[in-house]
Amino acid sequence: MKQAIMIGAGNIGRGFIGALLEKSGWHVTFADVAENLIAAINERKSYTVHIQDKECAEWTVTNISGISSAGQELVDAIAGDCELITTAVGLRILPIVAKPIAAGIKARKAAGSTQLLNVVACENAVRGTSQLRDSVYTHLSEDEIAYAKEYVGFADCAVDRIVPKASFENPLDVAVEQYTEWDVEKGGWKGELPDIQGLSFVDDLSAYIERKLFTLNSGHAICAYLGTLKGYRTIVESIADPAIGHLVYRAMCESGEGLIQKFGFDPKAHHAYIDRIFARFQNPFLEDETARVAREPIRKLAPTDRLIKPLMTAYSYGLPVDHLLFGAAAALHFDCAEDEQSVEMRRKIQEEGVEKALETYTGLKPDHPLFVRILDVYRALNVSKANA
């Protein structure tokens, strides 16, 4: 039986990646620093994945075990007959888990193992596996790096699944939405491509990374910023507002046209993808708070992120961007005392003006045609807010 190690036994690890691997016939060893979680996995030996969406379902995951990720146990498991390591720990933790992964690779080399091992960091980050690989290599000698390059694959991926808040009698049970996407880049994989339910191997991951950024992340953020302006607490409430729902959908279509031009996506297939993403925002089980989605506006206003990059891409092809403009304009209004970036942005706008904030955060220059258009929308939203 194929052996996989899932580093990170949280909701994504159990409800998404680990569950798909087990469903595909793998034995999944969960590794985590939470001792109570690992103890529960080894004691109960099963849990249920609850799909909470417009259509609900559930299935039981049974072929599992648990180990600590903080000590020798994880190193020994990697050194054994493991064929796949996946992570769901967050980008900040990847350099930490790199150390036991490197130690396991060292042990495999020392034992003369020629069994192929693949590593996939399933994080909400661009090229997370490449970042993990670079961290792993810092713990290896030149000979060990040469061994890793021959026998260990590091495949970048893009993942997408939302986990609703829920509680169950079995603390291991987890709720997930029906939608799932797990795209893994072929070029980084070593050996035969396995058949894993829900996993798609792709040639060019960058197209799928930008598809998610331009569609899910962009639409989500625009909905959150407009929703907070109207006083809505959740994404579901916001998207149900006809004005917000229409604007968000049109913005996603505008960014979609840019993607179709850039990557040659099939128009019909891509607009069907937009419809699926838009439907996710309406899932009544997803109590996604607008304040959470809208947090860190400075990061989200960056030239390479979800508000400006889709806007500039569509504009570069001469396409309409009337609705995409609302993303940056509404983000500049975000006011949350608990969010450090919001506080910093509000201070900058008050002290230096919104024009300077727009230029600083987005990289747009005042002489760019979109600069004044964003400011026009910003001021229009200001009037709407004042009249609310």
C-alpha cells in the first residue's frame, strides 16, 4: 500500500488533502505538533468528512495514523517507505518542517534507498513547494542535494477548498465545501504520475495560480470590501445584495477576459469556472466574515496581488475594467481598528492623502489613465457611505 505523510493535521490536512489521499487508497500518516490531535487520530482511527453545501454528503476516512512532527518520529517515517509528503501548515512554518524533511532525506541516502519520494506543499502561497525545497537544501550537503535532485521530487501546486466553521461529537470530524481543486505541476514530480481523486497534473501551473488569483481571490476581496462599506458581516450577506452581487460577478468576468487573452483559456470553460466560483460565495454554510477576507489591504493592493494585477492585465489587452476598478477603490476605504495594515493605510490617507496612498500601495503613477478612474470610484463610494 502506498504510504503518504500529511504534515499538518488541521482542517485542510484532514478535510482536503489527507482525505483525498486516503480515498485514493493511500495510508495517510498525519504529523502534527498538537499532541492531543495525534492521540485522537491513533485512538479513534477514523473520522468523517462532512460536505456542507447546497448538496450535503459525508464519507468516513479510516486508513490513517498519527505521529508527532516535533521529533524523531517524523524523520523515521520519512526515512522509511514513504512515497509522498504533503504539507498544510502555512507558509511561515515551511522552513521549520524543512529540517525533519531534510533529515529524512539524509537517512534515505545513508541507507542507499533509490525509492522515489515526492514532496508537495499544499499551501495558500505561490510556488510554496519551491520555497520548501530551497529551505530543505540549506540543511543538506552537496552530495545530499545531488541525491535529492535524483530521487526526490518537489512539485509546486495550487489548492482551493474552503472549510466552514463547524463542531462535531468526534473532534476529528471536519466540514468542507463541495468544491475542490488541487493542481500539481508535472515538471517537479519524480516517477509515474499517480491517480489521486481530486488531483490534476498540469503542465504550466502559473496559469492556474493566476486563474485562482484573478477569480476566487479577486472576487472574494471585492465582495468583502464592498460588503464592509455597506455594513454586512459575511460574504453570504454581501453577495446577496443585488448591487454587490452584480458588480462582483461583472468584475470576475472582466478579469476572466484578461486571463483568456493571456493564457488562451477556452472562453466557455472559463466562464463556467467563474460561475462555479461565484456560486461558492453563496454557500450558506460558509460563515466567511467580510472583515477576515478584507484584512491586510496593503498586501492585497500590491501590484502583483488580487486587485491590481487582474485590473492591469485586462487593461493591457484593451478590455473593459469598469467593475474591476471598484476593487482598489473599495479597499482604500477599509477601516478596521484590529487590522494593522488597515490602521497604517488610514493614517497614510489622513496624513498624505488618498492619492499618495494609491500610488504607494499599487505602484500606479498619477499620470496613468486608471489612477484618476480609481480615485473617481473611491470618491463616489465615499458619497455613498456618507448617505448610507
